[in-house]
Amino acid sequence: FGTFSPEGAVYMLKKLKERFSFPIEAHFHSDYDIGVATTLAALKEGASVAHVTVNGLGERAGSCPLEPLALSLEALYGQSTGIVLNKLTELSKLVEELSRFPVPPIKPVVGNKLFGWETGLPSSLWTNAKTENPLIMLPYHYSLTGREEPVLYIGKKSGKDNVKYWLAKTGLSLDDEGEKILLQKVKDLSISLKRDLNEDEFRELVSRVKEESACNQ
């Protein structure tokens, strides 16, 4: 059942309920990447059981993933599932390790890059508002699914707050002018590498800025 649309599932459920009185279970795959939406539609229409797998493991494009379905039911529809949501990330990592199927970094709910920003504007918004209003940049609080506080990445789209964050993270420091020079070097290297930078690369750029500054004095 990877070809049902949510509307198709609703239609089928209605027809089944007209003819049968037994409980109906929803079993949908993600061939069109709508397994969660179709399962939600079926549950809303009266299906009593949803078939899911951790991380969406399954044949072809996989089965309806547990994590976004459970979170959607609880957070969007106000339905208690009995699932301990703050264990979802831990469970996902365990299944990833045991199954040897890597979880994409931007996979909903459990991807390791969901709670973080490289781009300057959202990084600044988060930095300035996270204490008073942590949901200003988030669809739900990160702790709900067992995640740690969001992080800032450093790369071609970054701004000054990303630089300050990484300087603090690495215990390094530069003056204002040095930070501006560093930001440009970060952008240049990130564009060259076609990815965000890691800590070693950042430290190397900071050292380079300091060396150039010393030579110019």
C-alpha cells in the first residue's frame, strides 16, 4: 500500500466501515513520501491500529516512520499515544546502529542536523531570543524528542553570530576587525569545500587571521 493518497485512504476506510465491523489497521509505505499523512488520515477516519517502523525501515521506500507519526499525533492532534517522545532520538540511534541503515541528517524528528542553523539571520534570531522564547525558530521544543539545545554551524551562509558562537565554543578570541576577516575566510573556504566547516578547519582559519594580523603590525 504505497500508492494510496490520504484522500484514497479515507475513501477506503469509509467503504470498509460500511461493510465490516471488525477493527481496521492502517499499513502504508512511503513510496510517494506521504506514508505519515496517509496514516494520519486513516486514523482520523477510524482506523484503530497504525503499522509503523522505527526510522521508517521497510521494503521499497520504507514503511510509515514511528517518529513523525507519534509526534504529529501528540503535538498537532492532541492525541495521547503512550509513547515516550523524549526517547525517540535515543531509539532511532539504537536502531540505526543495529540495522546499519544510516539516518539522513535532515530526517524529520531524528535527523542530527534538525536543530541548528548555518545561515546568519536565523542564527542571530536564535541567539538573541532563545532564553526568553526558545520556540521562536522551532516547530516544537527540542527537548520534546530528547534532543539537546540547537547549535550553530559555520559556513558560506553564516553571519557574525555564528563566528562569535564558534569562537566561544573553541575558547578562541579575535577583535571586531579580526572577526570580520575571519567570516570572509569562512565563507571562501566553505564555498571551496561545498559544505560547512568542522572545528579543525575553523581553528586553522583563526590561526591564519592572527598570523596575518601580527604580520601587519
